[in-house]
Amino acid sequence: MASTNLDSIFDASLDAIIDSKLPKLLLGCDMNAIERVVHFLRHKLYVAIDPRSISGTLSLRLAPSGASPRGTQFADLNALTGEAIETMALELHDNGRLYDVTGLFGSVEAESANAVVYMYANKTDTIWFSGTRSVIPALNDTADSQFSGNTFFFLAEAIREYAHTHALNSTCFILQGAWHDDGRLFLRARPEAPLRNSLKQFLANRLAGGFSVELEQNVDGSHPVDIRVIKELKPRLMLVEVKWIGDSVNEAGTASTVSYRDQRAIDGANQLATYIDAQRSQVGHVEIVGYYVIFDARRKGLKFGQTTYPEADLRHYRDKEILFGDLASLKRFDVETPFRIYMEPKIGVVGSKAGKV
Amino acid sequence: MLEAKIDCILLSAALCKENEQFMLSELHLFAYLACLVGLFQGWSVSQWGYAFWGTEDGAPFSDALQQEFDVLVECGAVLVTESLYRCESEQIRIADQLAVMSSMADRSGLIDASLSGLRFYGSGFVRNAMNSDPVLSNVRKAHSGRNLMIEEGMALLHSHFEKLRRVVPPGSSPKVPSILWLATLGEVNKRKEVHGEH
């Protein structure tokens, strides 16, 4: 990409932020109040609650200093973990106590007249102050709320979180581009790019600031690694190899031409081991660790053109581990236990999209 | 060096307060961001007191900061486990006292402003956003370590800051340009993804 193009991206980005409500919010509102709200969201509320469990609106009002409490005091936020939340209003007081004010909460314009009010609905964060609404720009696609999503200090933990929150139901927008059909039966032709880009974006945004996450550009037989994660000014290099198993269609989308199963996963493990050895001879005194990530899109009994399947067949591989056998490439001290990232089919859609499947 | 020593004490305590522990590169990253906020506020490079280098992979690094940090680790004020650092409670108390000293107000304000981006968006997001920082981007493209403060990107940085100053009046909290700058870099990253640029 030419630098002029990058310059224009930069200019457009700066204009977009300047024209957003963010400057007005930050300048007009007490920054300490905003930070108190965001700290509570990031370290307490969204630790206990997954934003995806909120189907309606969640409101959090920072009570003015000295305000009398109202509603019912929350003893333990963790009681909400795993619960489906439709609409809920909370009030946070100076002493750190939290009150459930659902039912007592007036119009957000009135509630925010003399206080900061945070609202979350439909994957959008808004902050109200003095009756004015400011939408927080959605810059981090790896979290439903810009204020959710903890920071990871270990790569393995981050990959496991990604598998559960982003890949299992293909909620990541980039990852959705890997599928051929809405029912998530067949992958598109050569789906490697969206798979690795999705994982890369998550790792880049969610690993702590001491990690640097880069896409490997030279992906071929001799350079199989997809993502490089460098920890702490390069004393540790983590090589992430991404492979997929399942069925994919041809470029025209008219037939299923590739069906990868366990052998494909085994081949990838051997490639990773070979590459780690090659890297070790090149980079010298740097600790190298291999991470092997396999996106698992296997379905039982797929036939291109068939529109209905027993649900049990579509989910047949959900709990079926890949059979690596006694593979030496995975028994090395410098290769982590592989990460199988299973991706669910979209059951309700399979039959209704008969033309595509 | 006094400035580096002060920043080390303030930043290590502040990072611990945010996430209980921190990584060494985060210390350098947020010190660099504090320096940028200082430049936005009209500080000169010499006022900041110490220089930053860009490593080959585009991360900011300061020798002076590292030397002072090593002292904190050697004397046991900062403890390390598997390359994750955390401060002793006494060290956090010292940092709190230092931060409220009137002679430190401007400097501790800039350090605090650099952390406001972490509080708002999280540490990983900040690191990822800073990949699009014009100065650090130039270093990464060159694949060689460079002094960040004399980089050609610095001129570009100042022109962007000039634009940002139009909406951030003088006397505003330094947290405002800190968050707006990171939001801009995050927006750049998002648009680069759309254009297929990584």
C-alpha cells in the first residue's frame, strides 16, 4: 500500500474521531467519573457478566457524591454469572456499593442530568452526561462491549478464550468470511486467511501490552507458521501455526473438493516442528515455543447439495478429539499441547438455506 | 537519571494498580505514550529528560528507564515471576506520595494520562493501536533500531497533533488527547484491516 494511501487512512481516521462524540464527552464530563465507571465495568461488572448475555439494555449510573442509596444492594455480582439479562439498571455509589435500581430507573435523560450514566445495548456502549448521549466508537472488534474483555498475560489462555467466545459460534466478523454457507457446513475455498486474521486480531487486542503479534507473510511449505507472537522485546518467540480440518468448496462454490481430517492435522504438526528447528538455528539465544491451532469444521456425512441433516451428524465431531497417535512432533518440549478450536454449525439455518448448501 | 527514576516509580505502581502485574515492555510503552502526551501539551523533547529508541519490531524502549527499573528490581521494590512484574506495597505507597508532590504534578499528570488509555481500552488494545503510531511505524518498516525523537515521523506526528489541538483546548486534562490519540490509532488499524493492510 502506498504511503499516500496510508496517509489518507490516517487523516480519515483522525477526522472520524474528531467528528465523533468522544471529544465532547471527554471534555465535557468529569474524567475521573468516567474512569470510575470504566474501571468498574472492566474489572467488576464484565468480569461477572458476559455482554452477550444482555438481550435488552444494561444501565449503570454513577450516583452523585453523597446521594442516598435506592433499590436493593447487590451482595455479589458473581451471582449474575451465566444468567440471561433482559433489562437491568444498577447504581454505583462512592463507597463502592452497588444497588439494583431496575424499576426505579427513570428516563436516561433525567437520570444523567447530574450524573454519568453508562448504557449497553445491541453491542453498543453509550455514556450519558447532562442529558446528552455519546456513543463510544467501536474500535475493538474482539469484544462486544469496548469495556469488556480482560487482558491476557499468557498466550494459551488467550487462545482458549478466543475458541470459546469467538470461534465456537463464529461470532467474529472476520471469521464469518471463512464459511461458504450460512449454515456453517462447508468452508469456502482456501479459508486460511480469515481464520488466521480472526485469531491474529483477537490476540493483538487482548494480549497484554508486552506482546507483539504479527502475521507471517511468507506462508508456504517452507514457512508454514501463520502468526508470530513476540514476548517482551524478543526474549521469547511464539510461533502459531494455524490449520483447519473439515470440508471446503471449490473457488466457484459449485462443489466440495477438499475434505481434511486427522491426517491433515498430523501433517501440520510435523511442519511446525520442522520450522521451529529451522528458526532455532537462525535466531540463536531466543526461547521458541510452537503453538498449534486447528480450526475444526468437521461435519459427519456432508454431501454438497444436500439441504437437511440429522443434528447429531452435524455435531458429531463436537467432542471428538483429533487422533494424533504417538506423534513425536507434539511430544517435544518446545511445542504446546495442540488447540482444537471447534466451530459449531448453525443448526436452524441449515434447512432454510437449501440453495446454498 | 532523575526523570527516568520518577517515571519508573510512578508507572510501575500505576500498572500494578490497573492489572496487578505488568510486563516490562508495558513500562516502556506507557512511558513513551506519556512522552507523546507531553509533546502534545507543548513539552520539548529535552524537557522530557530521556530518549526512546524503537526496537526492530517497532516497540519503544528507553535505556535510561531500563537502568532505573533494574535498580528497582535489584533492591526488591519490584518483584518478578516468569517475566511478570509486581510492586511491593511499600513501593506503591512511595509512588502515591510522589504523585501528589506539587513539583511532580505535571509529570505525574502525564504518566496518569498515558494510563487513561489503558483504563479505557485495555493494555493489548493500546499496544496494537501504537503499532500505527507514525514514528513507531517508520521504525518497523526500516527493520532497525532508531532514535524515536529525531525520526521523520515526528514531523507527521506534530501535524496530526496540530489537528487534534483544534478540538482540545489549552488547559484540558492531558487524559483527553491521550485517549483521542489512541482512538485515532485504533481507527487507523480498523481501516487498515478493511484495506487488507496489516
